[in-house]
Amino acid sequence: MWSEATKYFNMVCLKSCNENFDTMNASTSTIREWTYTMSEDDDLKKHWDALTAGGPAFIKDSISQFTFQALPESVCPYNASKCIPFPGVEFGELYGGYCSFKMGADVVAAMGSAAAQVFESTGLASFQDSSSETLGKWMGDFENSLPAFILVAICSFLIGFIYLVLLRFLIKICVWFAVFLVFLMLLVGGGLCWIRSKQCSGAGLFETGQQVAVSIAVTAQTAADNALSGTEAVSEAMTGDGADYRGVQTRTKNGFHCETWGQGNAANYNSTSYPNSGLANNNFCRNPYPTGAANVAATIWCFTTDTSVTWETCSPVGVIAPECSAGYAVTNNEVRVVLEVVGYVLWVFAGLYFFLVCCLVDRIRLAIAVNQVAATFVKDTPRIVIMPILQAFCGILWILLWALSASFLLSQVPEDYTPKEAYTSYDEAFGTATVPGKCTDKWPTGGVYKSETCDLTVNGTYACWRCSPPRYVFDWRFGVSFFVFLWNNALNIAIGQCLIAGAVGIWFFTSNADKGSKRVIAQSTWNVFRYHLGSLAFGSFIIAVIQFIRYLMKYYEKQAKAAKNRVLVLVLKVLQCCIWCFEKCVKFLNKNAYIQIALMGTNFCTSAKKAFFLILRNAFRFGTVAILGTMIHAIGFLFIIASSVALGYLILTGLYPDIAPAVSLIIYGCTAYVVSKLFMNVFGLAVDTTLQCFIACEEMDLGGDFVPSSMSRWLDKSKPIVDEDEE
């Protein structure tokens, strides 16, 4: 009853749920009323007017009752027709500060107090049920298990820190495992695509793969045996059903070893028909039958040595792909060709990847050493993990403050933004799939409604469709505010990156004996806010300008979409994609420029120039570190999230065994993702800074007791060997 009744209600704000209708209208000099009448463009309008003016008395009396009192505009700021309370009800507090109807005195007298109370209690129960359905039982369970969430969040931080500590010792295993895993994924992916293209109808993918693997293994073994023994390969030619096959295949399609043909197997077959007496021992796979035999096999076969499989068909040595006489599982020939080509391409990529890894072994080892040093820095400076948390807190606080001012600016809809004219049809006002409407030809778009008062046009038709204003608009004031928002966000990120990079640089160039005891975070914070804030503001200004242009293109795309200009929409989307790519490049350059600012103390332009040429000179090093960093980050995300969710499940089921764990575990996973993002960002920036510190030492020929032990041999390699005689 509640859901059906509220379909036709407008939600308004009341000053008090205890105010009745008469009290609210008593505060105004004139009571708003609304009388129902048909719309001017309704075909029955003239009949309605005729009945109203000169109809029978009982009809005129009925029509006269179609006048209703409406709530005052101070309570219901809509047309009078939209502000009419339900007849026979008053307002009362229902649940949680919500107001709803209750039975009026006349209705209670007519229905009886008991029936009225049942009706009201039913409405309350329905509202509570709908509210709980909206919030969800699972979310309620999560709220009840909030202590478990806090415990899991703390454990996620501990797991993240443990992961970074473990990287010091397991970084080599993680890196080489990740390198091998990528190669294996390319290899297996190509194999699956190729096998799928050759899969026979009715055969499983695993079965097909097994047959292909057996064929490859037997072919390789036969070729190796022939090469070692110097034996010339026997012809594996086979026509038709294979009666002429005289090859050396010794295994079935699924890898079972074949028995030799001979009288020892006479119990397994009818010796008068199988095998042909012309076959000698050790011929293995054959299709033996005498000429004119009634029972003829479809292809070559043999008896197996496996007692569970009496016999099975074979394929000639060298035939890798299965022969599908009944058709393929993928019936479309073009799709099969595409799958086969994709398989070959992935195999080529796997080969190139393997070759590339072999060429970059030395650089991979350097990247491992860089990651080890970065992990050591995080271990020696655990408080550095707090910096992204403070940075995120400042960012959230800034977003909330900006949202307050932005909400005010967005809500200032100009009076002349929405057309005041009335239109004759809905399509003219709202538009069609290809033609924009008068009310929707710009973005943000408002609504369209049919007004109770219609305008008579010059051609004698009525225009009843009008435009309603949107709830928000964008103007130059919001544009300025939004640019400030982007600039502050970019500056917040820049400060965090420069601060962490400075801490890594100070730690790196500190003697090994003092590493971990020096207050690197405090010194880096002082340097950032005392010397580098202007450079960071300029760098973040560049990022904000690029982002603002991209969002401006998005705004124009929305305008073009409202104007039904599909070509312009496509052009603007392409521009946004290009700007997004350019933004990523500038962000990468800015990050390395911030590292240069923290290490060298130069201004932004000089640091950006140095960072650019530094990357060019060491492109392979940066590329290797970036690729391996992505792998380590992926492993870190999986480790932290999986461990946190597993631990969260144990905690949740131990403390709250009656609670459904689904939503809680999802929230735990999201929390662990945020935590892992914080740790991986710190670790990634530490890796980039460590690499630049190493390159600086290498190019400036620096060395000493400050060089971490895991990188000392790399710096020794880079130094020229001086002959003792030259000294």
C-alpha cells in the first residue's frame, strides 16, 4: 500500500510533521486552490467544458467537487496541482524523521480507530522494511562487525610493511618468477588459441591439448632417435583409412604405448580378420584387414599395454593437429584462422620476450639491486608510509571544502538559461534521436513537462509543453573554481612525491653506519616547504592546465552530444584521448623532475630538462625498472589483498559466525587495495629515486661508505680500471 500510494506523491520538506493542513494554510492570506480541468490540446476538452457549463445538475455538482486546497508555496514550491495532500489524511512522523500521512478525524470516525491504527502501523512496517531493503541486510551486518573491519585494516598495514621487508630477501625470486610467468603466459596463451582452432567437435579442450602434446613429444623423440642412430626417417605417408601406412608410430593419440602385432594378442581379436598375417612384429600402429573384409577401421590403430584401454586410434609421426572427420568445435572457418594466427603471434612474442630477457639479464640484475635498496629504505624509515596517508587526508579535506563552494556555484541557474516559450509537441520540446529539442539542445539539460496552461499559437493549435530548468549549470565562475581544484590536487601530489624523493636521497647519501638513525623525513619536509614549494607549484600548474583542457573537451563533447552532432562528438573524444596520453607523459616527466628537484635543488625547468635527458641516456634502465616495478607491484597487490581478505575471513567467522561474510569481505578487499596502493606508491617512488641516485653516482664518479652494499659492485663496474703503471 505504501509503495503504491507513494508512486503519485511529490516529496516536500515540512517544518514539522505535526502540522496539519489547516494550520499550514492559515499562515497565508489566501489559500491556494486548484480546480481540475482538461488540457487545451485534449480532444475531450470541448465536451468537458460543455458539461461544466450546461450539463445535467448532478454532473455539474460532481465537477464542482474537483476543486482542492493546496499546500502553501513556503512548504511546497511547486504548482498547486502538485501540492494537494491526500484527502482525509493528516501529517505525522513515521520513522527516522520522515513525515507521512495519518488518518484524519473524519476517516477515523468512518473506519473505526482500530482499523485506522492497523493501517498506520502497516505503513510504518512497510517503510521500515523498504528502508532496510535499501540499506541492505549485508551492510547492516558490516556495521555490526565494524570492530573486525578496524582490526583487518590494521592488519593490512602490517601485511604491507611485511611485504616490503620480505622484498629485501625475496626480490630476486619475485622478479625472476614474474619474468618467467610472463613468458609462460605468452606460451600457454598461444598454445590455447592454437589448440582451440584445431579442437574437434565433441572433444574437450584438455583432450585435444593432450593429443597435441603427445604428437609433439613423439615427433621430437623420433627425430632425436633417428639423429643419434643415423637412421633415415621412415615415410609416414598415409592415404584414406591408412591401410597403406607403414610408419613407426608406437603410441596412440592419448599417449598409450602400443603392443606389437603377433599371435600373443590373438585373444584380443578375431585372428581370421585382425591382424593381417602379412604384418610383422613391432609394426605397432596399423589398420590391418584383408581385402574385401566386412569390418574395416576408419584409421590406423593398435592394442595398448594399458589394461583399462584395450585399443585406441593413432596418428602418423609428425601429424600434430588432430584430424576432425566430424567437424570442428569452432564451426566458423574465419574464427579458426584468427585463433590460429593469434596463437602464432603469441608464440612469436614469447620468443622475442625470451630473447629480450637474455639480452637484458645484466639490467634486470641492476633493477633487482635497485628494488632491494628501495625496500631497505622503507625498512629503515617505516614512518615514510604515513606520508601518503597525511597526503590523502589533506586531499579529502580539500575536496570537501571545494565541494561546498562548487555546490553553491553549480546551483546558480540563470533565469534566461531555460526557454520560457511553450511548444506544441513533446518531440519539439525534448527532441528526437537525431534532432535536438528546444529544451535539450544544450548541456546541462533541463526537463520537459506538460503545463496546465497552454498558449494559443497563430495557426490555432495549443502549445502546452514547457521547459524546466536543470538543477545545475556550468559557468566561468565554476571554471575558475574547478581549475583551482585541479591545481591544488596536483600540488598536493607534487609535495608528496618530492618529500618522499628527498627522504630517499638523504638516506641514500648517508653513510651506511648512520642509515636508519638520521631524521630524513623531517629534513626533507623542511627542504620542500622552505626551498622547493615554488617549483612544485609551477609543475603542478602545468598538470592542472592540461587536465583543465581535457575536461573542457569533455564539456564541449556533452554540448555536441546535446546538439546531436555525432561527428563533433567523435572528434572531441579523439582529442580527449590524445590529451590524456600527453598528460600521462607530462606526469611521468614531472615525477622525475620532482626527484631532480629533491636531489639537486634546481628549479623546475632545469630539473625537467635534466630529467628528460637523463631518461634518454638511460632509457633501457628506466624501461627495465618500470617493467619489473609493474610486476612487483602486481605481486604486492595480490599478496596484500589476498592475505588481508583471508585474514579478514578468519577474524570475521571467529568473532561473528552468524554474519554473512560476502559484503564484509568485499569491503576488506577494497580497503586492502587502498593500503596496497599507498605502500606500492611509496615503494615505486623510492625505486625511481634510488635509480636516479645510482645514475648520479655513476655519472659523477661518486663512491664511498654511503653506497648500499647491494649496489656497490655496480658502481665498481662503472668505474674505469686504472693501470698501476699510469699512477
